[in-house]
Amino acid sequence: MKKALSMAVVLALAIGFASCGQWKVSALKGKKLCSIPNASAPGGVMMDFNESGTFNQSFIVRVFDGKIYTADNLLKRLQVLGRGGEPLLVIGPSVSREDGGDVRQSSFNFSVIGEMAVDSHGSIYVQNRLMPSGGVMRSQRSEEIDFSPSYILVFDKSGGLLHTIGQKGSPDIPFYYIEDIQIDRHDRLFVVSRSFDTWSVYRFDKRKRDFYINLGAPDFRETEKEETYTGRIEGIRTFASGEDFLVSVAYYHGSRFKYRKIYDYSVEKGSRDERTVITIPDPKNELFNLVDDKYLYLWNVEGHKIKFAILNLDGNVINNVLVQVQDNKFYEDIFADESGQIYSAHVSRKDVEVMEWK
């Protein structure tokens, strides 16, 4: 049976950073938080294995403020679990009292559930993607981007729907493909969205949109010795302050990779800072996370060893940390919570094991 590693993990650490910190590696220790069973009862997720035994990812696991959140597109529901996996809240189709027990429930009819974020009040922001034509849901691991329109649904901590957010705040215009949603420390929502050739960043204060910028290839062209390189955006990460965001751009000469640059954009100015945060010469390096508005996390995969390089905003390596994942799983995912704490999810036929790394 073919085992799959999350596409988000297939990255490599850039070499050549001029710092003695690049040689120091600290191994993180994994602590098992819980096992989420392959089950339809509250507290479980349904797994999709095809006839050949290949796993098709149909759910997402994330951690916010110490709680575990699952978005299950087979059961069409979102759940909040305690750190030990005990179900606290189920949003989706109603579950019988016999199956659900005393778990708090809130009825809602999701289409396709995508990205999630949670604010300081426990309100849940979740992408609801309208079903593609033909009614076929694509695998989360599909390399083909699904540009089906999406809205952001906002639920309170009890599961009640508060409101819906579209491109202008009111839900009249949906988003295109949503790459990420993030909440800053002032509980403002950032939505990173894509079309075929542009990326957009939105910021919402409650339901009001107070920032928007559209970025495309013309914004990232550089000339060296009469050669013009066109940049391709690969990822965007927002500062917790909500006043800046980072844009990671890869530059190519034809199909040949030249280098990658990470730019700092100011929300107030609506433009990028004159300084480049860092220039990276290795084609395998990408940005994983921004922590405490001060540190960039880059990562490298060597077999089942994942090594993160931690850099400051001047590009100096200050530490490396190692995560040892497992070798007998169908699928593994590495992710971080709002504070930058690293977690992982490991799928077997019977359950999903959630790990915390410190």
C-alpha cells in the first residue's frame, strides 16, 4: 500500500546561510495528545480508502488555543475536541442522542469544508467551498487547484452561525481559491486568496474589509545583466500584529530556478518595504511559518526526519530543530498553532494520532 507524505512536507532546507547556528540541531520530543478513531460517532473522523487501499485525504486536523479541531468532508461536519480527543462541540448534521451523548451540537449544512482559524473569543472561521460542477469533491492532496468559489463562515464558540464573509465583507462576492486564513492578535481576519495568475490579501475587522491588495507577476520582475526574471508567488504569511505580511517569491529564468526572495509588505502603506527580508539561493527551500513576528521557520525533509531552520528577519540562522515522524503511516501532516507550536497528525487505518513537539 502506497504511503503518502503531506505535500506541505515535501520541502528542503536551503544551504549556505552564513551563521554558526546552522550546524546546531536540537531534537524535539513528541508527545501523543490523542488518537482520533476512524468512526462516525462524535470524536471520530471518517477515512476514505479506495479499492486498492490508497488513502484519500478528506479531513483536516488543526490545533488552536490548546483544542483540536477537525473538518470532515465525508461526514460534513466540524468538531472541537479536547487535548485528549474528547468531543466538545459538533457542527454539522444532527447526531442522535444515543450516538452523541451529551456533546454540544449545532446543525449546519456544509458544502466542502476548507481552511480554519479561531480568534481569542473562541469564534471559529471556516472556509465553505461551494461544490465543484458535477458534485465531485476533490482530494485535499490533488495537485490541481480547485477554483470553486468560497465564503468564510463565522461560528461562535457554541456553534451558532454569526455571519458570512465574502470579498467585500458582505457575502455577495465569493472568494476564489483560498490558500490560507489567519487571525491576528486583534482578532482581525486575513484571507489569502488566489486566481489563476494573481494572489490577493484581505483584512477584515469584524465584518468590515479594511485592507485589500492584489499581487501578480508584474509586481515581481527583476533584471540582471539584461536578463529579466519573473517572480512566482509561493506563499504568504501574516504578522501577528496584523500590520505586515511576508510574501515568498521564487524567480526563474525560463524554467530554471534562480533564487527565492521573501518580502515584507506593510498594510498601512499598501506596498512592500524597500528591504528584502531574506534571499535564498536553494530551489528546495520554502517558508513554513512566521513566529512571534521575529522568526522565520524553514524546513527540510530527509526521509522521515524533518529539520526546521529558525532564522531571524535579518536572515541569520539561530537554531535548527528536528522532528522524527513515523514510517508506517498512510499520511502525515505537520502544522503549527497560532503561537507557532508544532504539531503533527499521522493516519493509520484505525485512527489519526495527534502529536505535540517540544
